Amino acid sequence: MVFVPEDKSGSEQEEAKLQNASKQIVHAAIQQAVQQLSQDSQQKERGTNRSVSLQLERGQLTKKHEKK
């Protein structure tokens, strides 16, 4: 296929559009992954806090502490 100069600039513009679209997709994917990690971390922390609260209510933590 033979390109004339006008096609080249059009081709470069199309490539630039594709690169920008790719960057936006990657950026969105990274943001989503960071948000998911943050949510998972918060849920895990809440679970740990609940576990500690339950252990305190049952006296399990104080018993373990007394043994040491």
C-alpha cells in the first residue's frame, strides 16, 4: 500500500487517538484495581477488628495474656 503525505498525517492522528484511548483504558484499570485493593483492605481490617472484639467479649484475649 502506498501512502501519500496526507494519509501519513491522518495515520499519525489515528495512531495518536489509539494511544490516548489505550492510556485511558490503562489508567481506568489501574484506578479500579487500587480502589478494589483499598476496599478489600478495609473489609479485612473490619473483619480483624470484629474478631478482636469477639475475643475480648469472650475473654479469650485476656486468658491468652494471663498465660504468658
